[in-house]
Amino acid sequence: MRTGSRKDYEHRLTWIKPSFLWMMYRCGWGAKADQETVLAVEMDRGGFDWALRNACLSHYDPDEHPDRGAWQRQLKGTPARVQWDPERDLRLQALPYRSLQLGLAGEASRRYADEWTVAITDVTALAHEIHALVRSGDTAAAAALLPEERPYPAPEGTPGLGRVS
């Protein structure tokens, strides 16, 4: 399946947000303008690991890079970006631990679209249902509807992994 021109893959950055609640924070429970549809994309594990192994932190970190120039060169030469953002609770408040955001460009973006995507499910109605329960104060029922999420055993060398807490 071809979803765009080679030029599109080389210049756009597609962000994968594996955390349901972080995605709800980002899209405002599917209510933000131009973010009214929420899709769950199932991705091949081998592709996800490939992207992590071929990623660079999206920001300069002196503990990960010898200097800012080295980071900038690495960033330009890698097809994926890793960013660690605070995880969110049901009220979308920041939690004291971080969640992965994985940006794909170039080869990684092309492979994501053409090879690694296993399934796409519209979860907009689920997002709205959970949000309605949170608004009504029934957080137990809302939590029971959340998709199951487990810690992911990221491959050795995943950028920023040692500083995630």
C-alpha cells in the first residue's frame, strides 16, 4: 500500500503516541479542532523496535551527546526521534513518570505507512465515552474502559531510556 510520495516521507514527521491517556491529552478527548477523530494504530513490534534502535532524542541532552553539534548531526541522520513526556491520568494531569513519543521521518515514516501498520481502529466513540464518565465523576468506570497498556521492553540503546523516571 502506497500512502504518499517519497518527498512526503522525507519531509514530514509522524508522531506515535503509545499512551492512550497521553493521546487524549494531546487531542482533548477528540474535541480539539482538526483532531476530532481518534485512531488506534496497531504497529508491528519489529518495526517499532527498528524505529527505537534508529532514533535520536528530539532534544539535546549532555548526558547522551558529546556536544550540541554532535546531537544536531545525529538528529539529521536518523529516521526517528524519541521524546519523553509526562504520562497523564484520567483528568489529563501530569504524572511523575514519562511516556514515550516516537517521531518518524524519511525511511521510518515510509516503512510505518507501507510495512509496519497492522491495523487501524477508530476509537473516537471510546474516547468520548471515557471522557463523559470522567466528567460525571465515575472514574472507576472510566478506568475500566481504558485500553490495556503494559510497560514496553524497549531495546537496549533506546535514547533517553535511562532517564525516564
